[in-house]
Amino acid sequence: MADYDVETETLVYERPDSLTDLSTHFCPGCTHGVAHRLIAEVLDEMNLREKTIGVASVGCSVFSYNYFDFDFIQAPHGRAPAMATGIKRVLPDRTVFTYQGDGDMASIGMGEIVHAAARGENITVFFLNNTNYGMTGGQMAPTTLPGQKTSSSPNGRDVESQGYPIRVAEMLAKLDGASYVVRRSLDDPKNIRMAKKAIRTAFEVQQRGLGFSMIELLSICPTNWGMTPVSSIQWLQEKMIPYYPLGDYKVHPAIAEIKF
Amino acid sequence: MPPKGRIKVTEIYCKGCELCVSACPQNVLGLANDHITVKGYHPATLIAEGCTGCGICSIVCPEAAITVYREKTVTNRIPV
Ligand SMILES: Cc1ncc(C[n+]2csc(CCOP(=O)(O)OP(=O)(O)O)c2C)c(N)n1
Ligand code: SF4
Ligand code: SF4
Ligand code: SF4
Ligand SMILES: [Mg+2]
């Protein structure tokens, strides 16, 4: 039953069914929540909830299985692409995705993600880049920007001794096995809409058996960045987007044909 | 006449992050400073007339806390 007068009002937006009714443990303003919401909205719109299996990683999104209202499993640190590979090969009719942070995927799990992409596994990977290890107290990640202060680089990341950040989307796009690799951002309404569209495209790619898809999502971590959510959004726009340009890095020709 | 709308904030989810407040194109959102949620946050609320039901606040909300409604105009009001 609608709790509004359908004769005089239209429902513009409501919480998606693919989210449980639990309140998240995320810090106020954390855009992990936006990513969760978009994935849930797309699965609802595609009517895939009953046929989806998510694979959570280790990081602030470790409890994703509490918030998504469909089958979920939680992988050892960095190993979500390997687990998703096994699930998808055994249950090829399911939509299988991993949800991983930059620490999980680009540090300890770098081997797994590179080989899953190289094998062209028919899975979808959501890669939340917030330039640090959020869960453990904001340590430096492979994605931490040059000069960025973190709890383990208090004087700012020094590329001479700590190396350069890794642009994961650009790197995976070079692999022949990868079909759809893009970077989007969760900072403003327009970019959030584009992120949602990319999530839809990635699931369409998987449905058609077109192979490996990965969406990098630029995300904020107000708590460890030591800023309000609103200033964190500005920091993402001013510092992250120039270093991590938004765009499509790999779109297999068959994907360009997809209409939805 | 701009369309008329309204929002409902489900307070158990809202964490007072103000992302919706800063994104609302009509500047009609603010935090309710007169009470706190069970988690201890001042929740978002409409503070002025002029909501158009555009849905932008719901697009930026990390907690899926906002439901958005838009009034039907006489022309698009179909009998149900
Ligand atoms: C084998 C192992 N090594 C290290 C850790 C500690 N640890 C927990 S989460 C994490 C990194 C999380 O960072 P990220 O993947 O970027 O997720 P975020 O919290 O930023 O979303 C680390 C190193 C662990 N849990 N297990
Ligand atoms: S520590 Fe950072 S990434 Fe983790 S929930 Fe808080 S804001 Fe989000
Ligand atoms: S629906 Fe639009 S106008 Fe109304 S509160 Fe939300 S952002 Fe503001
Ligand atoms: S964006 Fe959502 S959680 Fe943040 S203040 Fe607005 S309603 Fe509350
Ligand atoms: Mg991280």
C-alpha cells in the first residue's frame, strides 16, 4: 500500500528493495553508502535480486552482506575476485560481483584482480577508491596521492621512497581479457547518475556473457581525511579527479551496441 | 509555476551529513536542530517552502534516507 495519495502525488524516489532495512555502520557522509544504494537500485531495476551473489572484501565494506538484501559472501582480504571466479564458474546463471576497497584490491589483492581480468572472468568488480585504508585508521594505500598526509605518511606521501599511486582502471584496461573498465565519481548528482549508468552497463555486460567488467568509483573518507563530508567532496573534486580522470578506459565493441 | 514536491527523511537512517543540504538546488533543506535521532544526529528536514520534488537530495544521500514525492499537476493527474 502506498503511503501517499496516488491521485495527487507521484513517487520520485524511495529506498530500493535490494537494501535491507538496517542502518549502516558507515561514518556520516561516507560515499560507500552511495555506491551500495546505486548497486541496489540497478539490481532492482533489472529484476536481478533473486539471482545475484555479492562478494564482500575486507575494509569498511566488510559488512556489505548486512546491507544488501540478497545472497552475499565475504572473502579473505584481497581474494574476492578469486572467490567470485569460483562462484560464477559453478553458477553461471547468477550475477556475481565483488565490492572492494583500494587497500583490499590494489595492495594485498593486486594479484587476484589482475589475473581475474586477464582471464576475462565474467564477473563485475566495484572498486571503491578513497585513497586510504579507511577501516584500519587511514593508512597510506597504493592510491594515496603524492604529498597526501595519512596516518602512515604523516609528512605526505613521498614518491621517492614510497612510490607513485596506481591508476587501476588504466592498468586493467590494458589487459585483453577486460571488456568494460571505467572510472566514475560519487561526488555530485551528475557524476552519481553517470556512475549508476555504468553499473547498469556492467551488469548488462555480465548478463550477455561479454566478460570482465570493473568500475572504479572515486569515494570520500571524511573521518580519516579529517574533513566534513561537504569539504571532502570538494577535496575529491579538486585533488582526486585531476589525478584519476573520469572516463571509459575499455569498452569492448559489442558493449557499444547494448541498449537499455 | 515550478512543480511542487515534498520529501520524507527516515530518521533512523539519517546521519546529518549535510550532503543533501548542500546539493539541494532550492536551498530548502537544513538540519533539525531541535531534536536528535536515536544515533545522536540532527536529521535533515525541509526548512522552507519551495521543494520541487526534483529528487537531487535522494541522489546524493549515502543512507537512502530520503523519499521524494512530487505533486501531480491537473493535466497529468490521471484518474485511478
Ligand atoms: C590479511 C590481513 N591483512 C591486513 C588486514 C588489516 N586490514 C583490514 S582492512 C584493511 C585495508 C582496508 O582498506 P580498503 O580496502 O581501502 O577499504 P576502506 O576501508 O578504505 O573502504 C587492512 C589492511 C586484515 N584484515 N587482514
Ligand atoms: S572510515 Fe572512511 S571509508 Fe570507512 S566508513 Fe568511515 S568515512 Fe567511510
Ligand atoms: S527534492 Fe529537490 S527541491 Fe526538494 S528537498 Fe530534495 S533537492 Fe531540494
Ligand atoms: S544526505 Fe541523507 S544522511 Fe545525509 S543529512 Fe541528508 S538525509 Fe541525512
Ligand atoms: Mg580505501
